[in-house]
Amino acid sequence: MTLKWLNLKPAKKEMTTHENQTSYQIMIKYPFESELTLINPQQMEVETENAVIFIENIGPGGFRFLSNLPLVNEQKIIFTLEADIIENKIHLPGVIIWNAELSEGLYQYGVHFELPENTSTFVHNLLNDYSEKYFT
């Protein structure tokens, strides 16, 4: 996969809102590679292959990513987060809430996590620890 790189700003926290919820997004200086699993909405089955994506920002409520895959709003996904400060990968369910075509074959997406409160709190704490160590 080949992506065209964009001019990116230094890492910082940015406030965002979604459905009357306020959360922060950690702006990442250099997008990092991660995995995304698509869920087939007709059969509610998980695809066996993971798509490679590049994370631009992330917060406890969701994340923004780049991909060469043309996806649609309301597409259900499972985001795989792998961090040095945890032993195992974390799989976070979410849904694509917006998309934009940046150039031919390069898309940007916004995902809202669909997490229970206890998992959301864990992700919030993990991202705070991780952002202080790696993104500031």
C-alpha cells in the first residue's frame, strides 16, 4: 500500500464533540500504522483479513485515520490498538461517522468508539499515559 503523506502539525490535544459528548483527541505528529477489521453488516460477520490504516489522531471517544480503502459511513469496524505499555492488543469496536476523499485513492475517516463505560475509562487512562510518553 502506498499513501501520499500530508503536511502534519505537531502532537497536541484537541477538544472535539460528538452527540453531546466532549472528549479530547491526541494529535499525532507522525501517523502510525495500525489494523482495522471490517464487519459485514448483512451477516454481522468479521472479515478474516485486517486492513492496514494510519492513525492521525485518537481519543477515548474515537479516532481519525487514513486509508486507501473506500469505506462508507455507518460501517462497523474493530480497531486494534497495540501499545508498548500493555502486553496484549486491545480490540475496540466502533463505527465510521464521517469520511472525506483527500485525493484519488486516499481517504480520511472519523470513527466513534462504541464502548461500555468501564472500557471507555480504561482507554481514557491508557491514552493519557501513552500520550505523555510518546506524543508530547
